[in-house]
Amino acid sequence: MRSFQCSRCGAAAAFEAARCASCGAALGYVSDRHMLAALDAGPEPETLCDEASGAMWQRCLNAAWGCNWMVAVDELTTWCRSCRLTRSRPDVARTDAIETWMRAEADKRRLVHQLDTLGLPVEERTGDAPHGLVFDLVHLPGEPALTGHRNGVITLDLLEADEGHRDALRHQLDESFRTVLGHLRHEVGHYYWARLVGQSDYLGGFRQVFGDERVDYSDAIAAHYSTARVAQSDDRYISDYAQAHPLEDWAESFAHYLHILDATGTAAAQGLTIDDHRRPDSMATIAEVVDSWRAIAQAVNAVSASLGSPPMYPFVLSEAVVEKLGFVHDRVVEHTERVRFYSSTV
């Protein structure tokens, strides 16, 4: 992720910041400009004025729970672009559930920001847009895990936002890496498969790279979990779970593609470049992206080892995996270029 600054004093500010730690200005994230804006009190109660553009805003109704995104005063809603995507959430009286929900929403805002900057469609599901995206963030202790995707509905079991529970599952499933943001990136990958591949002319190419998605999904997943199995090392896949089914291989590859783009962008924004490995631009080849990321990953893994911690990125980007990342990259870049072309001709 790029670095953010207070638009009043220029001081560095966190993506989640609602106030500048340097000058004290009220800050709010303006999603259509992808920036933190410094805000003054507006003429009406609860309104804020963007001092640079004069635009009038109000804070998202979820500001009390950590959301710093803004809503234009003329919008007929009280929730921001990201929060409107959430259909189900815990009752505010359940404090334990609300804490995990807040952490999940913070990661979802990061996801939406990244998807927006890539030009991928993030459309709220409505009666006029029945195929839009929607999130159900559920907290059901004692119930079977519900995290998954189905027809544009992404369900996240909020227990995944509890570090103890998530770490226990990581050990139980013999996973080296498990995060809430990783879950969200994986599940949204299923959503974009239909838009970038399933409804395109690239289905044949997908099957050559990932395999035939027409293989029965339920049977494949059941077979994957049928026995207590030790993760099998196969460098054709980014993870053990990617072996379960071609659609899971795509979703895992899509998630790692977003991981790599965001991590290289963050490293570059913080000045953490390695030799001549600088942040590749959005139209770079996958070879350039992976080359930059390998150098950074090697460095951060070495730092992590120096602190006695496990590797931050414990994955091997084999030639076969890079080919899959390249297929994802090409579909995303093609979509981005098409969106920019039509936007410039309007």
C-alpha cells in the first residue's frame, strides 16, 4: 500500500487515521480519490468540509467502531463505500464479537482500497445490481466454520479475527500462513474468477494453466479433507489447499497476487527497496513484479528470523506458480486498461 499523508501539514498518517498526530487536523479517507483528506467543521452538525476541494462530507455511521471513511452529504446513505458491502454483522451488545468484527472490517477496507486502485469492479449488491458483492461477517462460536464464497456472497467466520483461534486452526491444518486479509483476498478471488475468466474467452487458457474447473467441486473438497493428512509439498501450487480444486488454485493464486502487489508497494513507499529492485508500476510484467517481491521477501524473512519469528512470507514461487500468477496478472491488467480506456472516452 502507498504511504498516506495529512493533506494539511504533509505529515505521515496511517491509512486508518481519523486525526493527524502532527497538526491535529481531522482526517477522513475519501474513496473516490484514494486519499486522506484534512477536514474542517462544516456548516451543519456532523458535517465536515474538505479544505482542499470544498466538498462536504459526513463520517460513516461506523466511525464509532474504527471506520475513517467518508460519505458525501448528498448521498442517500449513512454508511461508506466499504461498510455498505457488509450485509450481516454481530449485535453491538456482543462485545467480544464486535472486537473481531472491527478487525475484520479494517482488513476489508484495505481490500476495497486495493481493488479500487486496481480498477476491479467493487459493486454493492442491490435490487438493480443483483450480482454485486456482499459480505456476511458472522460470529457463531461452537458452529462449523462458515468462511467461503457463493455467488458473490463472501462469508467470514469472525473467529478468524481471534488470534488464538486462528493460530490453533493454523496448526491443526498444518498451515504456515493464515490471516483475515488473506481469507478476504482468497474469497474475493472466487468472485472475480467469473468476471475475469468464466465469462471471457480465456476459459481454455485457464484450464491449461490451472486445470479443468468442471471437476466436481464438492467431491474434490471432500476428498481434500477426508483424512487427517500431512500437507504435501508440490511446488506446482502456492499452497497445499490450492491442490484441492482448480478454482481453489485460482483463488489462492489471486490472493497471493494481491499480497505481493500490496507488500511491494508498501515496501517501496517506506523506502525499503533492495538494490535496484524498486516498486514495479501497475503495468509491469509479472516477471518484474515477482523479481521485486523475491528480493523484498528474502530481506523481510531474514529480519523476521533475526527476531526469532517465523518467516513472514513462507512460500516458494516456483516457475509453475509464477505462470499462474502471470495468468492472474494479465487478466487484472487487461481489465484495468479496458476500464481506463473507456473512462477516458466518456
